[in-house]
Amino acid sequence: MLWRISTDSRKLPADIHHSGNGEHIVPASLPIDLDKGLLNRSFYELEEAFEGQQGLADLVGSLTEKTASFRRLLLEDKRPLTEAQMAHLVEQMFTARRKIWPVIEEQGAARVGEMMRDLLEGHGDLTQRMTRFEEALPATGKTKRVIRDMGAEVLHFSDPERYPLMTRWVWDQGTTSGAVREFIRGGDYLTAFPFGESPEMFEGLRQWMREALLELGVYRDVPYMVDIILAYQYSQYVRAMAEGFLRSDFGGQTDFTEQIRKLLGVEVHRRMGGSRIKRDAIH
């Protein structure tokens, strides 16, 4: 077994504690009860789809490599980012890479890199740094919305134990859509989803998922397993859409395991062997 231990054991996951700069997000109480049965079913379906825990371990390995590259470029190497280094980061950000590159070209990779490092290590609390990051990049319309996703990717994959994944596909209060909704039994009939988009809410979601995974005996790589289950839930939402813009975002793909990799920015294949970044995006 790669992750699971006997559910009789109550040993806490090894990665449950925060470290580093001491910043800690206090999990909020979720305003709607989520269904652990739906999460359990997702876990077992993922094991089957990835042909056992080894397949999931390979996916976790890809996410670990992604974190290593984010940490190396944003936290360990203090030199200004080059355009090639910025492209390497953005290629691993699914929603951001489709629209953000013209803004990066306009601002310069080095300056955007400074903003990313300020988001991680600058003055002020997390909410203040997130607001500063989103306001620092001049963009409008659809491009403005993906700045949040880019910041969420920077935070989470630079320190996945400290920061939950806060992208819009996890939860978007404006459209009341995202993976969170797929954990609500009978959610199709609800009209109010008062989750909000605070870091505390996302951490509350993650804490709920941690507890459910612990009951399943999952004790290793928990932050990444949370990400994978969230991506799986959102992929099922996409698959349930008969047609429309959500399906087109995935290029008509029907293999939900590849959709999971794509959402998490670690898909294997590139179309025509080129860059994943859409360089002619419109502001």
C-alpha cells in the first residue's frame, strides 16, 4: 500500500502540520454539509481509473515535480525570472496559460516574477498579498479573472501543505460552480451556495477532505490527493455537460484521467509538440 493504513489506526498524516514562515490559515466551518460518501466513491473510482495506487503514485510524482520547479524558481533562486523560466511556470497553470501571456509580455517576466515572490513572501497577511497581486497586473474581462488562478497556483504549488488550491475550478462564487458543488448530495436542486472565496473557506474544504481521507487510511501525500480528488470531481462535472464552452476548454477530450492531469497542469502530451501557452490571447 502506498498511502493507506488500517482505518483502526489514528496516526495523523505526516504532512498535516505547517512549517516555514509560520503563516497558518484557520479553516472555516463550511456553510453546507458535504457528503463523505461521495468523496469515498471518488477515491475508489480514481484507484480503478488509474489502475491501482501505483498509477496515482505516478500522478503524485508529477505534482511533486511541479512543486519542485515552483519552489526552485520562486523561492530558492532569487535572481529575476527570465521569459523562459516564466513560460515554464505558466505552462503548468491550466486556466492561466490560455489568457495571461500577453499581460506577462507587457509587464515583463522579471516584474511578474517579483509580484509572485511578493505574493509568497511579501509584507501583510495572505488576503492583503492576494489583493495586491491581483491589482498589480493590469487586465480586464476574462484575463482579469485568470489572475486569481495564477496567484492560486503560485501559492499552492510553492507550498502545498500551507496553502489550499484556490482556483476557480475548485470554487467560483460568482458562477456558483466548481468541484465543491460535486460533494453536495442533491446539489442540483439547491439555489444558494454561500461558500464565498476566502482562504479560510478553501482550507475548511481541505480540512474536511483530509479527515475523510484519514478515515480511508490515506496518510501520505495528502495535499496532492486532495488536489486529485478535486480535479476528478470537476472532470465529472465537465463530462456531465452535454455540450458547451466547458467541454471546449478541454479540446473535446473524453479521457477524464487526462482531464485531471490537464486541470492540475501536468498532462503528458502537447498538441503538435509545441508550447501549451496561448500567446495570442485577448485582454
